[in-house]
Amino acid sequence: MIKIGGIQKMTLIDYPGKVAATVFLVGCNFKCGYCHNPDLVLNNPDHELISKEEFFNFLKKRNGLLDGICISGGEPLCQEEREFLEFLHKIKKLGFLIKLDTNGFNWPFLKKIIEDKGLLDYIAMDVKASLDRYGELTNIKNDFSNIAKSIKLIMTSGLDYEFRTTVLPAFHDLGGFEKVLQLIKGAKNFYIQNFNNRKTLDSRFNTEATYKPTDLDKMKELAQKYVEHCEIRT
């Protein structure tokens, strides 16, 4: 069962250069304390789900009005594989471009989707931190080598893509941030996103400091040494 937690009916931001809608899927394998979508991550039983029928009825009404569909979360690749592939194919058959947001942890499934030629049009991957701090930031104990594999896979996929990092002082001093850049060296597009402390998975992050614009500018200057294009996304 595909768990749809919400739909943003139109966005000019989530899919660069396209008019799109964003569908938010429930569930995530990470438990990042600073996450701003706690209801989706925790699979809150009180969170009202949207049926696939309602979602696809919405899409049919938007045919010709929207260019693409952004699939976000939570983490979309936590859905059951067969059902999720069917979900993507059904969206594609309606004529929409598909952008996938992912944390890149489920490398085997991401590879399977990319190899299904013509299914995806754009991939956005969150690169959370340097690999040595992934466990601390995501609150799970695991081998994070799949993160590097997914980065390489995306960069060699032939698809449009972006990497992005949400930065906050607790995890991203300039040295740690440069380790992130080393992971994505040579990438086409990279976005720096300032942490927002208004709503978080762990309430302790509600008082966490955020970076000043001058700090973000320094990060952008550093990033431009590693990637082709970098922007600060607010």
C-alpha cells in the first residue's frame, strides 16, 4: 500500500523550471532530529492518508496544467518496491515528468528505478553530512557506504539531478561541510538549505541556532570550488 500523506497541488520551486505538484509519502528509515516533516517520518496513525484513487483523480484533472510530479516524503524508497514502481509507471502514463526526492540510502532500489529507462526525469538527493557523522545525524546505526554509491549512480545516470544539504551549526562547521563537498565533487547542481527550527522531529532542535546569511555565503564560495553550480535555497 502506497501511503500518501499529503499533496501540494502546485509548486514553482520543487521541480526547477517546471510547474509541478508534490506528493508526500509516509515513512522514513532515518530519524534526523532536525527534520521538518515529523508526521510523515513517524508514520503517525492519526495522520489522515490520501487514497491512490483520490491522488490519480487529482492528476487527471491537472493534465495539461502541470508539467511534472515531485515525489517526496518522508523517504519514498521506503515504500514497497513493486507497488512503488507501479505508482511511478501510472504517473508516467498520464504524461507527467517525474522528480524523485531521496536520501539515497536504499541504493539497490534507486538503481532499479534508474535502470527502468524513461521512468525518472529528475533526482534530488539529500546529502545529510560527512559520512562519519551520518549515524549521529540520522539516529540509526548502519553502514552508510550506500550513500556514496547513490551519489555516483546519480551523477552517471544521464538524468537531471541535484544534491542538497540542510546546514545547521551542530553538524556542519566549515570543515565538515567541505567533507560533504568532497563526496559530490564534480556535481552539476548543489543547493545549500538553511535549517529551519520552527518545526522539528526532536523538539530539542527548536532552539538550535541557524546560520546567518554571511555564513551561508562562505559555504557557497567554498562549494563553487567543488561543483559546477551552487545556490542558497531559502
